[in-house]
Amino acid sequence: MTDEDVLAEFRAAEALLEGHFILSSGLRSPRYLQCARVLMDPARAARLCEAVAAKIPADIRAQVSAVVAPAMGGVIVGHEMARALGVPGMFLERPEGTFHLRRGFRLEPGQKVLMMEDVVTTGLSSREAIAAIAREGGETIAAASLVDRSNGAADLGVPFFPLIRLDVPSYSPDALPPELAAIPAIKPGSRAAA
Ligand SMILES: O=P(O)(O)OC[C@H]1O[C@H](OP(=O)(O)OP(=O)(O)O)[C@H](O)[C@@H]1O
Ligand SMILES: O=C(O)c1cc(=O)[nH]c(=O)[nH]1
Ligand SMILES: [Mg+2]
């Protein structure tokens, strides 16, 4: 799947939003990739995750025995990725502020995991998820996502396979360009405000 094919899927899902968004990190952006809209079509979700799986080298794929994803954004994409790889899929939650496995999900000691995200911006949520997988006894051997909008800046500490890398601006809230400052900000994600 080419970058243009991926963007066509996002466009068809009306998932390329423009406005003034407060990101999970607190950064602000004029653009937001609403992956939930992309994933609401199960056939599209399966197509995209099969394309992510095809980006992962065969030796890594052969070792992965579970996909673990951080809720909320990771839940559907993690499940579809688990289907694409033929392994179980689980998700991490943070009702008290720190990611952990709930609902009877568990990892065997040393179990090799793929951490799956919908979007990576600063990489903080991904690093928190990878740290949680380690606390749960697993070993994250690779990470993947639909979108990497970190502009090459996110270091997850493991090999990282995004389906598409997009060059999208993010700004500190105290350094907003005037055209962004003029629009009311909305926060689509579910991380609690800092
Ligand atoms: O790389 P980062 O700077 O951490 O940003 C990306 C994260 O932000 C979004 O989640 P969010 O925290 O908004 O919550 P949600 O998944 O519950 O919607 C997205 O699902 C990623 O997890
Ligand atoms: O950084 C984020 O919170 C973020 C950016 C984006 O484009 N899409 C998304 O779901 N989250
Ligand atoms: Mg998230």
C-alpha cells in the first residue's frame, strides 16, 4: 500500500481533520488524524492492518506472540493487528492514571510482544505502553502504528513500523501561530488533561 493509498483511505473515512486541536501531549496542531473514523469500517481496518503487518520483517513477525495496545485509540487497531499476525490481542488501560492490563489479560514471563498504536506524535503514550508491558512481564520487540506524525522525532526504544509517516506541525501552547490562536481549541483524545 503506497502513502497515497493510505491517505485515500483516511480521506474516504473523513478522518483528516482541520481546526485547532489539543493533542495528548498538550501540544497544539491545525491537523488531526481521527483514526477512529478510519477504523469504523471493519474491512478498511483489516486492509490497513494487513498493510502494517507487511511492513514488519518476517523474523520479527515470527517471534511476536501477542499484540498489546494502549486504550482507547489502540483498542480496535490492536485487535485488527492481532488478527493480521494470527496472535492474541490485549489492551492496556489507565483508570488510575498508569497503563496496566485488566479484564484477565496477562502476559507470560518474557512473552514477545508487538506494541500497536493508532497515532504516534511525541511517542510518550507508546513509551508508557512499552513500560507497562515490561511491568506485566512481557518484552516489547517492536512497535507499529497507522500513523507516525512525530516528524522523525519519536524514539520508542524498539524497532518501529508505522504504515505512514506524515509531516504535520505541532506547536507549544505558548507559541501558537496567530491563525491557530484565533480558533477555539478542542481535545478529541481521552488522556486526562495535565
Ligand atoms: O505520541 P503521543 O504524543 O503520546 O500521542 C499519541 C497518542 O495520543 C492519542 O491518544 P490519547 O492520549 O489522546 O487518548 P486515547 O487513545 O484514549 O484517545 C493516540 O491514540 C496516541 O495514544
Ligand atoms: O497526538 C495526538 O494526541 C493525536 C494526534 C492525531 O493526529 N490523532 C490522534 O488521534 N491523536
Ligand atoms: Mg491513545
